[in-house]
Amino acid sequence: MNSLLAAEVAHARQTLVAAKNASARARKVATETRVYSHDARLRMLQAVQRAMQIGQRVADMQAEHLELQGESSARLGCPPPPR
């Protein structure tokens, strides 16, 4: 009877260790997933900011181009270009 009890205790310990290991793996995966999600959101935010900066530069260049066109037209005596 004692050997049967010892076998059950050993099996229970193995099950407990396996459960602890599975729990640790699950925590690790959950942490990595959160970190990845945070990194992905950060990269997306940075990409949006870069796109906005590029859009602003394009708008500034277009405005400067229209301004220069208007100055050239004025020097030639032509009406300014439509905006």
C-alpha cells in the first residue's frame, strides 16, 4: 500500500511541476505578445507621424511653387495662377 501511495505522490508532484512549467510558458508568451503589440503600435504611430511630416513638406513645397509662379507671372505682367 505504501508503494501505491508513493507512486501517487510522485505522479502528483510531476503533474504539479508540469503545471508550473506550463504556467510559466504561458506567462512568457503573454508577455512577449504584449511587447510585440506595443512595438507594432509604436512603429505604426511613427509611420503615421512620418507620413504627416512628408505631407506637410509637400504642402509647403506646393505653396512655395505657387508663390514663385505668382512672382514670375507678376514680373512678366501676367495674372497670377489660380489657387
